[in-house]
Amino acid sequence: MDNWHERFKDMKRGLKKLEGPGTNDQIAEIIGNTPASVKDATQPNKELPRWARLSVVLYERYIRDHVK
């Protein structure tokens, strides 16, 4: 599939435009982890976790279907 890390970065940039900072702090709050664990889990040298890939797919579908 496409580069998950690039797609994840695009999602964070898009969230920043829609709702303010698309930060690891916000992601950590939503998923119940610490910002440091989000940063560690999403390092480019590691496979992107399933929860992050799911969030990318949901974000991309939402943008495709709802944002003009």
C-alpha cells in the first residue's frame, strides 16, 4: 500500500487546518496513550501501528466524502 508514514503526516497536517494543532498530544488523549508513546509508535523506522493506519483511512474517507 501507499507510504503509511506520509499519509499519517498528511492527516496530521489536515487536522491542523480543520481543528487546530494535529498533535501527538491530541492523538494521545483520544487513544488513551501518552504523547511520547504516540511519537515512539509512529517513528518512520517502525511499521505504523494498526490504530494509526485505521485513523488515516477514516480521515481520508471523511475528507473525500465531506470536505469540498
